Amino acid sequence: MFFMNEMISKEVKKLEELLQTPRKISILIHRNPDGDAIGSGLALKKILEKKGHQVSLISPNTVPDYLKWLPGAADIRIFDNNKNNARKRLAASDVIFTLDFNDLSRVGKDFGKELERLKGKTFVMIDHHLFPKEYADIRISDSDKSSTSEMIYDVITALGDEDKIDKEVATNLYTGIMTDTGSFKFPSTTPHTMRVAGELMEKGAKHNDIQIRIYDSFTKDKLDLLGQALKNMVFLPEYRTAYIALSQDDLKKFNYQKGDTEGFVNYGLSLADADFAVMFLENEDGGVRISFRSKGDFPANEFAAAYFNGGGHKNAAGGRTESSLKEAIKHFLEKLPEFYKKYKKSHE
């Protein structure tokens, strides 16, 4: 059993009516997709196909190596690899789902321009991040949920299609929930999250196999890169903050592959005296991607939004800057004291 508030229930009802007749559908996930984006996308694709729809799943860029084993991952269309094919599929679609993001900028500049040309299509958003943009005709948005994969499970159930969840769907949804909750340790994990995970296990998801594939299948290069990240870590005890910076030289030294640094930021947060952890990752084409994690009430998302064009959840957020790695760290170190002071004052 699950609970949906009245607003979301109305949106699900609209979705149910939309899917009454066979449609051509494209499912889009965000750039640099993670386990939740890919897991929720693959699961929804298969459910919609079982309901008689023609479905394409499109990612702006490549799937990380550590997620290519997921059932159906080989069928994901990559926009960067074949833009013409993606354009044709989008143009032919009646309905476009956007999963695990709520702002079209999250697909990247080039792909975003393509979406701006599709205003006449029916857009459906299913997402769990704060502050959704108003581009979707049907907006199923709940920032209290642990993951988009948990939301997809609830939508499937609300549509009366729980019987269509097979082992492959269950595996994809479980992977999405597990990765976005940090193996069920993040505050967003609720009793409902655990019940959904249990039901997915009953549907065939092998939790131990999934854990091993995600967390215990490092290459030697990835393990060496983690060692470098830990060597680079700096702890600022006066601000209960740890940060890691990885340059392009660091990444190239250990043959970096997309997804290799997933979860590295959490090592900073594993320090007993740390409430805030940050990881700076220098992009190959310039600029820096930044991950923010926090414990308790420390608002990682507010810091990301205030200083690094970012946002997300209180305890897990992301940001970016077009400046150099050195400048990004300098900016971070300049802004952290004033932010921390305000945070401490508000919690006295």
C-alpha cells in the first residue's frame, strides 16, 4: 500500500487517461545519468511497452560502465552518439516523459535546444527534486520521495499495472532506489521506501547481486583513483567540512571512465566530525562539476544554489561552475565561513 497526495493523484489520473490508447513515446533522462535515472527509465520503458506503446529511451550522453549490465541498457539511445536518430524519434513521439530531472537544462545545452522545439508535444514529468519548472503537461513531482524509481513504482501501482513488474523491471527499480539512497542510509529513506524495496525483491530483484555489481566491481584503476581522491582530501575541522578535488591530470593518470567517481564524495562525510562534504571534478572541456553531501540539518542544497549554480535535496545536491578548478576551490573556501556562520547562528 502507498499514499499519494491529492494533487499527485490527479496528475496520475490524467496520465492514466493519456495512456488509454497506444502512443509513440520517448523517455528522457538527465545528462551524466546515474542509477536512479537509468533504472527508472528502463523500468518505465518496459512497463509502457507491455501496455502496447512504442517506446524509446534516450540519454543525452553515454551510460556509465558500472550500469551497463542493467536489463535493457543496451537499447538506450545516446543523443551525443547519433543526434539525427534521436531527433527523428522525438519528432515522431506523441508523448515525452522526463525522468529524474525537472528543468530542461539538465539534459545539456544541445539536447535542451531540441526539446525547446517540441513545445507542441505532451510532456510528462516524474521527478523527486525541489523546485520543478512548469514545462510539463502532467507533473508528478514529490521531493519527499527517496528516488524517481520509488515514484515509478508508485505510479505503476496506481495505474493498476503492478502485475507487469517482472524480474527485469524489479532489478532496474531496486537499483535506482538503492543507489539514490546510498544503500538505504540517506534521510530520504522512509518505511515506504523499504516496503517498496522488499516488494521488488519479491518480484525477483536480487539485492546481493545488485550490491556486488554496483559497489564491489571496481577496476584496479578506479580503486587507485579512489586512493588518489582520499589522498587529496582536505578536512576543515572549524567548519566540520571535508572536500576532495580531482583534476584532469588525476583522472587521466588512472584512466577515468564516466561514473568512476560515483560515491567518492561520501567518503568525506564518513568522517565522524564532518557534517558537510564536497567533491570538485574538473571537466575535460573546461569548468568544474561539484557534488555536495551533508548530515543532519546542514543544507547542502542551499550552499550549492547560493554559490555554484546548483541545487537538489538538503543532504545531497550538485552544482557547476565555468571557472577553473583552482578558482572554484578558492570561491568555495571564501564562501564557506560566512555560510557556516549563518547556519550555526540559525541553529543556536
